[in-house]
Amino acid sequence: MSRTVPSPMSRNTSSPMSLTSDPATARTTNAFPHFTDGDVDLILTTTRRYKLHSTVLRRHSTLFASLLAPHHAVQLSRRALRNGVTVRYRLELRAQSQSPSSSSSSYNNNDGNGSESAFARAPLDSEGRAVQGEGSVIVEENGNGRVPGSGSAQVYSWYEKVLGAFYLVEVRLGPEGGGGTMAEVLEDAWGLVGVAERVGCVASISKSVDNALLSEGPTLHRSVTSNPLAWLNLALLLHSRAIFKEAVIHIVGNYNVHLSTPPPASFLAAHPHSLTTLDQLDPYVRGLVETKVRTLKGMCRTVDRTLMTWYPANLSRELVTGRADRDNIGRSSYQSDIMTWMALALFRHWLGQTIAADGTHHAADGGFAFYSQIARGGDAYLNREVVAGFHERFPMSRKGMSVVAGALEGFKVGVKGAVEPLLRSWSKAETGRWPVAWLTCVEVGNEECPWEKDAAKEKGKGRGKGKRKREEYEEEDGGDGMARSETVETVE
């Protein structure tokens, strides 16, 4: 944690306490994770202890709102109040095997190491001290961040970050000290969201986690290209517009691959009738993806038709009336262009062969390789070897072959513009630096995010209710603003 946050009740600027510091030193600080006026003693492990505010915890978490309800606060004695005791609640994260006493409330969760743990409200006496003999066993964590018998204490680090986010402490993802991979960042983000779901505070920490992810910049967007389904699910939980749109763009572009890939075994076990990885998608998101895919394929078909019906300008003739021999557009007029027409036949033969072989939007890459060839031109397609094969069947003079080759180069330049709409990218990923092998030209709007759609519906319902109320009022007053009640009294 790089930032300290003063108590909302006091602006003491003392430096923050280390989680493993001496309790005597902790009493001199007034910033996260220890506030001198905090009324909640919250303990995760033997080395992670916090003194926080019940008002803050209740505001951000549905779980804490229940465990820290005002009627659960201990009534402190006058002596305790005179001595400056402020703690009225004690929460502990315990292993499930050390179940809390019947007087405690608990909340179960997996600690990420294969065992279960539970938040419990531990009883306090009137002096604000933990009641002895209640079986309160706190998870032991050594100085190396390890929990004996369980391994890594990473889950407790996630709890720490969630609690810090309540106090506007910047969320940092990945290994402590930085330098982690995006896989580690994604794991850390999922861990934080998992803890937030258990505590009931996803809405409170989602923006902090989203900002931490977006701060990764190009590295984040590159990671989304490699695993858009996982990032999409995380975006749905965080309500992250940027990640949601990026993930949908890549799922749509690589749709044919996803459609032919079976779901993972874990998902298939729970949903035995699933056929593809796309079956993991939320129904609304699946519908959005299908709509975008239809849009993309429509764009591809439009480009295909443009390519197949393209003519070079020099082959056209102006339509005139009268005798052909007198208007000079007879056979002799087209005779000089015979080599260009042969080149056009070869060009269309190649296009038709590619389309017939499902090389466009039916291909695994959605036609990306085909349209990229058209955009590059030159020797990217119909190179010298291919043209030489054509001349084996249709031999001609060197001059004739030169005319055909020149015409083909002109065609390649002429049709480049047709594929530009397909090769325009709406992805934030640096595809020039880290290329992707699918189209990313479909735009996803902010309003298409599912939570935005839900918000728009609720807003529409509110407007509808207001309209109905106005109509009811107009019916009562006759529409002219004059009340029709017989009991109206006036004051002169």
C-alpha cells in the first residue's frame, strides 16, 4: 500500500503502521490500517490486525452491515471511556474447524488454499477486551507471508486490499514490489473480486480494481486479446466499460474459433449440453456477440461483392446511340484491351476461388488473412509464380505478359480501398506491435454494456411513472390546471 488515509474523524498526518509493527507503536498512528478512533478490531491473521470504523465498513459491505449492526456494539464502561477505549466490535477470520461459539455470527469463504475460513463476531467485555475462553483461534501467519499447513497467505492480502479500498488506498495488483506478469495481475484481480463478493462490497471496490487494471495500459489490452472470455467475465463483475468492449471486440473477431472450440471440462461437467466456449457467456452478452458477428459478416459480404464487381476505369465505354461502326465502339474498340480483360479474368478467378474455398468470413480467422492480402497488394497475392502458371495455360508474348502483369498491379492498387473498413481497428491493443489474426473492426458502444442497459431501463421506468402521474393529474383537473374537487377551500 503506497498511500495513507487519515481518519474521517481526524486529520492526523502521522505515518501509517506496518501490519507487523508493535501494538504500542500502532496506538500512535491514525491512518489505515489503524485509526485511533476506530471502533472495530478486525483480525485476519496473527500479523494482520486492523482498527477501523464500523460506519465505513457498514457503508461499503453488506456482510459488515449485518455483523456490525449497532445493536451488536458492546456497551463500554465509564472507566473504559475515560481511558480512551473506542473498540466496540471485534471481527476475526477463523478457520472453519475452529467454529465460533453460539453467540457469534459467521460468514464462510474459501481462503484460496483449499480450506474454509469464516468471519466471526467475537464477544467483548465492557472494557473492550476479548472475552477469554470463547475458543477464538486466529489464523497464524509467519513473517514470510506463509500460513503453516496451508501455504501462501495471498487471500489475506486480498482482504487487506479490499479493506484499504474502503479508505481510498490505491489498489495495486500483482506481486508486492511489482514486476508481475499479466497472468498474475489477472489472478490478483479475480482474488480481490472473489473476496469482495464474499464480503458483499463489489460495487465499492470495482472502480479501484478497474483503475488498477487500466493503469497496465497496452499490456492489459494485449492480455485481453489472448484470453477475452476470462477478461469479459471480470469486466461484468467490475462494470468495466473499457475491458468489456475490448473483450467483446476480440470474441467477435475470433468468433469462428470460439464456435469450434469445446468448453473447458469444468464447465462441461456442470453444463453437459454445452457445445462451445461461447456457451459460457451470459445470455445478453451472447446475444450481443451474435448481433455483432452478423454485422461483421454483412460487412465482409459487402466487400466481397465490391471486389467481384470491380472494373478498372479504362475498360468502360460511354453508352451512345446509333450504329456501332459509326460510333467507334465496336469490336475494334475492345480489341486493344484484350490483355487487360485477360488480367481481369485471372484476378476474378483468384477471388472466386478464395471465396468458394471459404477464405472470407467463413474462414477460421473470419477472412482476416484474405483481406490483409488485398490491403498489402504487391506480391501478397497473385505473385509471379501464380501468374506464370496462368501463362502456361494461356501463353503469350513477353510484351503481352508484361501488359497482364502491369494490369494486375493496377487492379491491386485499385481495390485496396475496398477492404479499409474491415481492417480498421476499434481495439485498444497495439496490433501493430502485437498483431492479432482476426478482424477488430466492429465497434461496441458504452450503451451496449449490460449494466448500462439495465440503468437505462430503470431510468425509463422512472420517466414512465412520472408521465402516468401527470396524466392522472390532468384527468383530475380537466387538463386546464383547475381543480375539480368540491371541497376546495379558498382563503381571501
